[in-house]
Amino acid sequence: MNKSSPAYLKKLEQLFKEAGFVLRYEKGSFKAGHCLLLDQQVVIVNKFYTTETKINALSDIAHGLHWEDEALSPESKKVLHEIRQTALKL
């Protein structure tokens, strides 16, 4: 699957949803292009980003979080595994 496609973005969005996060796309002056409110489990990404940049931001956030894998579907576990493997290669 193309990792810069809208379909892959949907998979990332599903991963965050299954983990209990609220994902919002809004305008803002975030220095990193996103904002993470861990206490409220909210992720806000700049809505003006391209699909590829949104994917990169969500992947970076996903890699840095501790996930309860038991709550994730097999598809979301696969996406999370891909993110972790990609990060190890960098």
C-alpha cells in the first residue's frame, strides 16, 4: 500500500480512534504542525497539511506513544508495527 495515500491516512486515523484518542484537523500555529494533549487524549493536526504531511505527523506521534496493543484490531496492530519498523530503520 502506498504510505502517502488517503487510504493509509484512514488506517492511521482508525489506529488513534481504537486507542481512545480524539483526532482533530484544525488550523493553528503549531510549531511542529501538530499538538498532542495527552491528559485529554486529543491529537490536533494542521488541517492545511497535505495528505502525506498529515501521515508523517501522525506516524511521528504514533511512534512516540505507549500503546495498549490488546485494544487494537489486527489491522491497526499491523499499521503500528509498520510505523515501529520504519522508525527503527531511520
